[in-house]
Amino acid sequence: MTTVPVATLRLFAEECVSLVSAQFGRQLDWSVDSLGELDDVCAALLADGPLTEERMDLWWKVIGAYTGEVIVRAYGGQWGEHESALGAFAVLVNGITGFPFAVTEKVLSGESFKSLASFGRSLPAIWSASGGATGG
């Protein structure tokens, strides 16, 4: 089993906040609503076409970490991994496993109808529908 490098993921998330501020003049505040702001940043990143491999690696890492950290903070979750996806860092909240890096990859690849904000806002509906605990 892989040990999840929580401190490193949090540093990547903080780097996301700094990069978005410096390069786009937008402020991320660690709220679920800020994921909509980050969707706009992703759209701006893709405005001139697909990202180069180097830019994709950087933005995937920091946006995925920020998205996951927002979920952890907003819903009282934790970083972990899923037994069927060892090595893929996930967020675990009320019995639900979410994969912020997978969603980030789809958003940064320009996949239609993918959204960081929708990912963040959908979790309470998922655990409510599955009979899980209510989020806090």
C-alpha cells in the first residue's frame, strides 16, 4: 500500500493558489465555489489549444491537488487511495471515493461536460442518494 504524501499534496495545492494569482489575477479561497473559478482558469489555459506535456504535468499536479484539498476541507474528508486504484490519490468523504486528479486530467484535456465545480458540488448529492452520512 502506498503512503499518501498529504503534506506534499497540500504544498502543490498552495502552489496552485499562487500560480493562479500570479498568472491569471484570480484569487482562490479554498471554497467549493472557488472550483468554478478554477474551471475558468482551465478554460483560459486551453484557449490557445491543448497544453504541452510540460504545462499539462504542472497544471494537472497543482489543480488536482487544490481540487482534492478543497473537498477534504469542505466536507471533512481525507486524502487516501482506493483499493482498485492503488497509487492514484483520492479523497475519501462519507464513504465516497473521489478522484480529483482524474477529473482534472479530463478538464485539462478539454473533455466536454467535465467540471471541477460540478465534481465538488456533486459529492453531497452522491452520499445522500447512497444513504450515507450527511456532509458537514
